[in-house]
Amino acid sequence: MSKLSYVIKREVKDYSLLLKNVPFLTMAIFIVSTIALNLFTGKELMNLPYLALDCGILLSWISFMCMDMLTKRFGAKAAVKLTIVSMIFNLCWCAISYLITHIGLNWSAFYTYNEDVANMAVNDTLGGTWYILLASTIALIVAAIVNAVINQAVGKLFKKDNFTAYAARSWISTFVAQFLDNLVFASIAFFVFFGWTFTQVLIYALLLATLEVVMEAVFSPIGYKVCKIWDRKKIGNEYLEWAAKNR
């Protein structure tokens, strides 16, 4: 067996076991939040001279909380792989939405005097914009790698596996990764296409990272308790044992 075929076979086995062992509900929430985030980031929440926000702030912390929980249980490499799975689902959703908005007639909810305008607005929203999709995909990949690596690295600095260790690794990794996520996304989507200033982009990235960490911190006790339940019930042990033998 060649080295390439061995690597491919090992990665296929790794993905197969990982998807089999990852908690379904957490992964489902991760995927749904990623898809919804892609829709909401295209809508501005406010646009002031030195401050601009989009509605993605309402959901982005959920994706990162899921990432942190998955990193703690399955490791940085597995968390990045699961993020790629989430990204693929998002791309599939965008492709299906784009197709649906270009076939068929009117949406049934908009048989009104301004049905053409209403249907066009819904089609534009669901169909998405290519630069929003490009920006969110690149930003998600960068943020996922940074978040997983920092989360795992910070976790190794603590001798005890307690809430303090979980909070430190989650909050630090989320802040750095969210800042980069927001910076990359806003630089591509809003700075180039929406006409934001770079000052708005920087403040946007910093402010959102701060707010997202605050929101995640509120729910960190829940994330920590869920991770402890996974440990106690040995959820994912099959994958962890296999991964340890095949590094």
C-alpha cells in the first residue's frame, strides 16, 4: 500500500469514527448556527461613523461554544475536521437555496399588491451573495484552526480539569479566534463591498469579539457540565482510543 493511499484510508476511517462518536445534538446545533449565521451577517444591526455591527453577533457565540466543547472532548484536530463538515453543510445549503430561488414561481406568503417586490426580496435573501459566502467561509476556516489550537494549548497549562481551566481555554481562544473571524470577514465583505472604513472594521472586530466572549461566558457553565457528562458517560471513547493509536 502506497503512503498516499494509507493516509487517505486513515483519514476516511478517522472521519467515519469521529462522526459516529460526536454528540448528535451538539453537532446539529453547530451546523444550524453556522447556516443561520451566514444569513444574518448580511443584515446590518447599526452603522455609525465609528461603529458598525451586523446581526451575526446574535448567533456567532453559539458556533464557538460548540467548537470549544468539541475541542475539549475530541482535540483540536477533530474540532477543525468537524468545522469543515459544518462548512460543507453550509455550502450545500447555499447551493440549494440559490437553486430554489431561481426556479418556480412566487412564494405563497406574498400574494399581495407588491408581491413582485416581496418575492424578489426573499429570493435575494435566501439566494445569498457570493462575497458574503466567500468571506464567511474563509473567516470560518481561519477562526476554527486558531480557536482549536489555542483552546488545546491553554488547556495544557492547567494541571486540574476544572471549570477554571475550561473557562480560561474557552474564553481566551474564543476572543482571539472571534477577533480574527470578524476581522477577516469584515475586511472582505464590508470593507470592500459595503463601504465600511477600516476603522469601522477594526472596532467591529474588537467589539464583537468582546461581546461574543461575554455571551459565551454566560453559558460556559452549561458547556462545562455537558463536557463532564461526556467524560462520565465515556462518549467518544471509541474515537479517542483509535486516534491515540493512529497519530
